[in-house]
Amino acid sequence: MIFCRALGQGAFGEVYQGLYRHRAGDAVEMPVAVKTLPHLSTSQAETDFLMEALIMSKFKHPNIVHFIGVCFDQHPRFIVIELLAGGDLKTFLREARPKPDRAASLTMKDLLSCIVDVAKGCKYMEENRFIHRDIAARNCLLTTKGPGRVVKIADFGMARDIYRADYYRKGGKAMLPIKWMPPEAFLDGIFTTKTDVWSFGVLMWEVLSMGYMPYTGCANREVMQLVTNGGRLAPPTNCPPQLYAIMTQCWQPNPEERPGFGLILERLGYCMQDPDVKRAPLPVYTKPPSSERDT
Ligand code: ADP
């Protein structure tokens, strides 16, 4: 295992790009991502870190980050996973926004393809009765920023945390992704696959607004009130009505009335075929993204 360069800072420690050789002496070296745990970590952090590896190791799907291995017999402890060099979906979309001096670098077809990738990963988790609890653009990573990119679900921190005995004491509601959660989750703590369906609807909204913060300027407390009273995110500018219809179905107050991921994929498939959808322009911006507060 060779560590090459830092990719980012995670909740536990640094994430590096590395080169991995399956067996000593193997000619092929594979570029990988290596998540490390700092030397001086608590045993709780060590357990959490290992738990995330265990969760990832269970999945085998092209739209979920691929687990390669762990090293726990020396320091730093590390997890080896597939390298997703395109960064996270939210940052990617924000950087690709059309600007006055630059035409849009993406098309509606590109946005739809990102959405379909995430839906496929979600369908696989649904089939395996796994509830992710934190489907959001920030938790999806891209193989590459360029054409042919594949989006993968890459963060299982929230699903991991529910295994902790002190989960409900951990930071309380401030730690929860309220803006991505349906009412039954933030009011009653009920999580099902239909919780992920709601969050997926919010992710669709994030993608079609090219990385806007949902309910911009609203505090979590206000969002809970708004959503409980039937308020919903408005369609992003230029959003084809067929796509907004899928989002609003994901945001049905009654979880049972929300579609499953099989049905969502079927409907997204129709949208991919629809010339009106494919031709739709990307959102336009009336204010610079820098004025957007991440609250
Ligand atoms: P957190 O613990 O905050 O959820 P992670 O530890 O998953 O974050 O990752 C921190 C950062 O490292 C990410 O924002 C991303 O930039 C980078 N990263 C994580 N996993 C990968 C990967 N498989 N390939 C490339 N970069 C990654």
C-alpha cells in the first residue's frame, strides 16, 4: 500500500489517494482511496470506523462505492476503497453552473444520468432492506468529472451511527439532516426505505438546481414546521414538470403513498426518453451562488 496524496478530510481522519497491489510482487498497481484513523483515537472511534468498513463491505453494486479491504493490525488503521476521483456531487454541480461568461458545461441528460445512478444504488439498498438515512448530494461521489462519469453512494456515516448505544444522545437533533428528512422521521424517529425515498426527492431537487441548498435561508426548526404543515420545495427554475412530479411523489406525507425505487426508476426512464425533458435548459441564476447561506 503506497500513500500518494491527500484527497480530503473526513469525520475521522485524512483520506488519501494511494496505490494498491493485490499481492506483493504483483505488477499491477490500482489507484485507490485510503481512509485513515489517527493514532490517538478513542476505542469508540475505532469501532465506528470499523463499522463503516463492515457496512460498505456488504454491498456489491456499480452505484455504491466498492470496498477493497481494511488494515487494523497497525497504526494508522485504514480502510481501502475504490477511488472516486470526481469529488462529491454537490461540489461538482456547483462548479458546473452556467455563468455569464461561460455556457453550461452540462446538459439535462447529464443531470438525469446522475439522478438515475443514485436511484439504482438506492434500489439495490431497498432490495437488501438497508436504510441509508442520509441520501444527499454531498454523500455521493463521482468516478470522474468528465463525460462517462458514474455517481456512487459513498457515505454510510448515519447508518453506522445507529449501531452506537449512545446514538440518541449524540448531539441531538442538530446532527440530523433535517432538510432531507420526512416528517415521520424528525417527529417520531420512524425510518424505513420510504425515508430514503423522501431524501432521494430532495437529492433530485439538489441536482436539478445544480447544488442549491434546499430551503435556503431557513433554519431546521422552520423547515420542520413548514414540511409538517404541507409546505414543499418549489420546482427549481426550468425544471421539467415531469421531473418535479417525481419529486412531489417522493414527498407524499403518507410514507406508503411514496413510490418505491423500482417505480421511481421506471418513471425516470420515461423522462430520459422524453424529448421535452432532454431539451430542457439548465437552471438560470438571478443571484451569485456566493450569496447563498448554507443554513
Ligand atoms: P466524512 O467522514 O466527512 O463523511 P469521508 O471520510 O467519507 O467524509 O471523506 C472525506 C473526503 O475525502 C470526501 O469529501 C472526499 O473528498 C474524499 N473521499 C472520500 N472517499 C473517497 C473516495 N472513495 N475517492 C476519492 N475521494 C474520496
